[in-house]
Amino acid sequence: MLLRCPHIVSLRQWGAGPPKSRVPLRTPVPYIILHHTAGNRCYTQASCSRQVGGIQNYHMNYQCWPDTGYTFLVGGDGRVYKGRGWRTRRAHARNWSHKSLGISFMGSFSNTWVPSVQISLLGLPGAWLKRNNGSS
């Protein structure tokens, strides 16, 4: 079975601001940690891009992190949005960020299931990540 990489929206495409700093991450890493943003869901590239920008702003200006805390964010529009990328240490999980990728589903899923469009994206990048962790 041929697995394809999902469409990854680049930093430029979603309008990322520059990071304050970057700390290299030694790859490959042994863990992938899944999160949800606990915010609104998004269903278009425009609304998801705004959501990712808001997350970056919150992480940098209120959490005082150097950039968004996640490696990738998964939108309800069927796209994956690049966060810090493969080779930069994240801030998504205390004591784990130096040895893991942080993937966050955009939306609040404490009392409901993550929509299948988002879960299906994880299935493809999950296999792809295992094969390509840190090589792209």
C-alpha cells in the first residue's frame, strides 16, 4: 500500500511570524505526543491558518515560548499545518519535548471525538512519520 504525505501547509502559507529562537532537536525521536488545542474547530484553510496564527501568538506572547509549541497541527479542513518542524525542539510537553514530536488536533475534544477527517490525517502521517522522522 502506497502511503502519501498529507498536504502540509507551510509557515509562509499560514502566515507564521518569525521564531524568537530555535533549539535543535536530535532526531529521530522515540515518541509522538497528541494534543488538542482546546479552542475552536476550523473547516477552511483560511480559518485554520488564523487559528494556527492565534496559537503561535498565544504561545509566544503569553506562554513566553520562542515559537508555537507543536511540531504540526491538524485542521478540520483536511490539512496539516507546520509548527516548529522536524528539527526544532518544541514546548508542548514538559520533560518530553526534547524527545518527542507534538501533534495537536485543532479544536476542543474533551467531551467529543476528534472528527474522522482529522484522525485519518494522523493515520497517514503516523506511518509517514515513522518512516521519515527527522529526514524531511
